[in-house]
Amino acid sequence: MDNPMNGAQSLVKTLVGCGVDICFANPGTSEMHFVAALDSVTELRPVLCLFEGVATGAADGYGRIAGKPAATLMHLGPGLANGLANLHNARRAATPVVNIVGDHATYHLQYDAPLTSDIVGFARPVSSWIHESRSAKTVAADTARAVQAARAAPGGVATLILPADTAWNPADRAAPPLPDIGPAKVSADTVEAIAKLLSNGKKTAMLLRGKALIGDGLEAAGRVHAKTGVRLICDNFAPHSEPGAGRVTVERIPYFGEQITAFLAGTEQIILVGSKPPVSFFAYPGKPSWCVPEGCELFHLAHPHEDGAGALQDLADALGAPARPALYTELQLPDLPKGRLNSYTVAQVIAHLTPDHAIIADESNTASLPLLMTLARARPHTHLPLTGGSIGLGLPLAVGAALAAPGRKVVCPHGDGGAAYTMQALWTMARENLDITVVIYANRSYAILNYELQRVGAGTPGANALAMMDLHNPEMNWTKIADGLGIEASRATTAEEFAAQYESAMKHRGPRLIEAMT
């Protein structure tokens, strides 16, 4: 054979055969054979990212929308370490991701070269599956197992470590895809038991997550509500939901622990559908961490690895529920505001002008309450939040979502502090000409930390403490930052200016950034 397949070529061909069609990459020397192998396939789209946290966050956004894994390509342990924060977010969102992490050649590791590190140790906290290839002959089979592991219900991060010599040495062939693992079907006995619980007269809430919050699963939950009156709720950071007009109404659990306690007050039983019991995001002195009301019982209709959407359909049928839900959200658009620009008027403009079926890649943080309240009755849309709580996800999340759904407008409302973590994502938006509108809430502060400083009872802050939450001196100029990274940008200081700029962005395709001076 004149041109035998090498390990890297067997890897990329296996990825394609397993349905992986995009790779978010920031490669280095150890990954050059993988990079060269990209020319051997046309079905795997390479997307260059200037920082590994952008690559991993984009893979999260892609996986949440596409429902299948993207690949990432990162350079040795330090490259993986740069991507860990957004892999944490992906893990918390149960997003399928296949990480390919290059390593030194197997025979080179003994010399402890400068970039040698414990890649497995870096990968372990964020990965559901880890494997180190040891031979070019096994790389293809290892890749098929990695994709299978990432897709295994409910979805996870699979990390395959690729030593350089296993990439350049001869391989045999690509490996065929392996069967998907799950989701497991919920038993008829469980469905019957939950049906009985819903007829016992107790005040009941059903906590939804995963596919129970979208499509047929959400419709089935609405049918169960129509029959039983059960309260439908979801976590504040549910990774993928479908709010808006014409959709089944689901109440979102608040952020702070004491708000959750009040929200659930009087609830006697909670039925979990692919979700966990509600807890406070952080611990605070004298405030609850466990937010389930005292005496409230917990029951599972579906665990995260099980088919929650199918279980809801079976439950609705077992209850003799109506064929369609009774409670759909009605369209209620706010008027376009005038005058002062703040988080409320920004939210009103976004809710009024955002088109049907947009994707909201949301890291609005302290501005999220008015945004979520107004969007709840706006046009139907998809909401992707900061599920794992590690800021710096919003911009990369928007990149991945836009590549997964190129026909849909993506809107990224983002605090200026969090956006500074991964501003390199703007360059990828420009390079790929993605239809993303970024709205930067420019309050020149890590505003959430001002709240948290008060809540944890750390005393009266002085100048040094306050400086840790202040983003003045110097101020980031987001219009100049965006322009320097290839994005059309503008600044709004009034509600009228913001409305005009946002309306223009909604009417035109391509990347756009608006700095909202709130």
C-alpha cells in the first residue's frame, strides 16, 4: 500500500463514521498529524479557537443543540487545563463531548520534557470516560468507544489521550460506530406508582430536566398537568429548555436558597424527572443549603440516565390525560421602552424584538431576573444557561449553538466580567461568520460578587475588597475589543439607542456586538 492509513487518519474517519461532524480545536506540535488528517475527510468541520476554554464551551453549546457530540482537540495537559472550566459546565449540563488530547510520544514520556504532565489527573474531574491510546492499531477502536461513552445517557465528557506516535504510526482501518447506551426505559411499575401518587391529594411539584423540558417530553408534562394539576417546575440552570408563547408553562426555580424555600413552601411531594433535588448554589451562614421543604417526600419518575420524556408520555396515557396540554403560555410582548438603559429596559427590548425560535445563550447573571421574566412570555425560543456556574461560557456557548443551528438567530446576553474570560470567542464568530448577536451588560463590575459579599457576612468591605469586584481603571471598551476581533459593534446609552441597534441586528445576518451601558 503506497499511502497506508496512520492512527490520526483512522481517528478522524472513525469520528465521521460515528456521526461526529465538527471539531473545535487549539492544536500544538503533538497534534500535527491529527491536523494533517483533517485533509483526509470532508465531513469533519474544523473550527479554530484561540483559547481552549472557547473550544470546550463551543462543544457544550453544539452538543446541547445538536443532541450529539462535537470533538475538541487540545494540546497536552496544559491545553486541557485551559479548557477545564467549560468542561465542568458541560459535565453539569450532561452534554456529550469527545475530547482528543494530544500527548508526547509514548517513548518520549520517560524524559520528562517540559510539557509532560498528568493528563489523566487533569481530565478525571470533568470526564465520565478516560482512555490513553497505546498503539496506532487501537486508536480507531478507542475512538468509537469514546463516542459511545459521550453519547451514553444522559451524556458526558469522554476524553481520549492520543500520544503523538499513535497518531503517526500505521493503522489498519477506521472502526464502525458502537450502539448507543440508553436512555433506559422507565418500568411500567414505576409509571403506575407515580400515577397513584398524583391522585393522593397532596400538593405536588414535578421537577423537570433534560428532554422532559423540550419537544414531546414537555408536551407530555403538560398533559399530566392538565389531568392532575401537578405544578411543573425546572431548575434555574436547566441546561436546555423551551420557554415562550405556545409552549407548556414551566415555573423556573429561583437562584437564592431562601427564595427556593419560599417557592416550594407547602409542597408535600416532589417528583423528579431526570433531575436532582433543589439545593442552594452556595452555603451561607444561617441560610438553608437543602431547599426541600421539611416533610416533603421525593420520588423519581425517571433518573438522569432514563428516558424521562418517554416516561412522561407513558404517565399521561396511564392517567387518561387529555391529548393536548391545557396550559400554554400566551404571547405577551412588552412595549419598547424609552429613556434610561438598565437591565429591565434591555430585557424589554430583547423580548420585544427577538424573532421566533431564537437560541438564547445566556450568561446575563445579575441581569437575568428581568430577562427571564420578560422572555417567558415572548416568542418561542430555546434557553441555554450557565449550567455549571463557571463564568466565561456564554460567548463560546453561542458559537457552538450557532454552528449546530445555522438557520436560527443566536442571542448572547452577557455580563462584561464573565465575557472577559473568553472574549477570544468573538474572533471565531467573525471567522465563521456566525449569526450571533452579543449584548454586553457593561456595568463595569463583577456585580454578582457585590451581592455575595453581603450575603456571606464577610463584614464591611474596604477599598481593597471593593477593588476585587470593580472593573474600572481601566474600563474595557467592548466596541473596540469587538472591532479588533473582527466583529461589527456599537454602543447604546439609552433605551432608544439600544432598541434601534438591536432591531438592526435582528434584521441582518452575521456576528454583531452591542455594548449596553447599564
